[in-house]
Amino acid sequence: MSPRPAPDLNLRRDQVIRATRAVAESEGWAAVTMRRLAGELGVTQPVLYSAFAGRQALIDAVALAGFADLAAAIEAAEVAPGPRMRAYLDFAAAHPRVYEAMFSMSSGLSFATEETPEPLQRAFAGIRDVFPEAGDDVRAEVAWAALHGLATLQASGRLPADRAPARLDLALRMLTHQ
């Protein structure tokens, strides 16, 4: 009998991340446990631990994948403040639990340092690139903060949904001096 081939760890990690996102988006982060994921994937818990050291490492991986997806969404939009900022808000609304992992949950990811992972840098650059006249990152940081505030308050129901376009338009005028 020949030995079983070694599993593709990258494929396994991707499957676990996708399953985690699906459970989190449908039932919330409280439903995400290693036991639950093992059952969803039809594997044992040690198999999951071979791909992720624990739940926090898994949440960080979901957040990192979320930043890659956010960067892709921003980059796919027209290089102008309105479309890029709208892409950010659309992503946050479409993936509320992933967005929560990216920004609201405890994380081992570094922000605004030399160790900041590439997907985070790409997502920020997608916003920064529409404010080249600023000469530094301050306007992009304020835009990002405004977007995060709008996304978070809208997701929690603290702002009326019907005024979302007006809020984005006002933020755009403020940031572009119109």
C-alpha cells in the first residue's frame, strides 16, 4: 500500500477560510468554533489545527482575506473618490461579519506600520490614490475613518438607511472641497 499523499495546506487553509466566512456571515462569529468547522468540512479538529494554530489565527486569516477582497473591490472601481468610497461601503454592507473581523474584533494584524500586510496596504492605497493632491496620507486616513464610521453605524442600524447616499455625497464634498 502506498503512503497517502501529503495534503495541500494552502488548499486546506482556503477551504477552512471559506467555511468560516460562510458560518460567520449566516450565523455570526459566536457560531464559529473549531468543532463546528470540523463538522462542516468533514474533518477532525486536529486537521484544522494543522492549518491554523487556533480560532484567533483563523479570524486573522479571514480578516486578511477580507482586506484582499476589499482591495480588489476598490481597485475595480473607477479611480475617483465617489466610486472608490462607494465600493468600500458596498463591500462592508455585503460582508458584515468579514468586515467585523477586519475592524472590530481583536486582531494580530498590524495597521499603519512597516509590518502591515500587503492586502491592507493595497486597500488603503485604493483610497489614497484618489487624493493625490494632498501630498500625504492624511486626507486618505480621514476618508478611511469616515467610511469606517459610516459603514459601522449603518450596519448597526444607528443611521437611517434611506439617507446613506446623502451621507456619502456630503463626505465626498467635504473631502474634495466641493
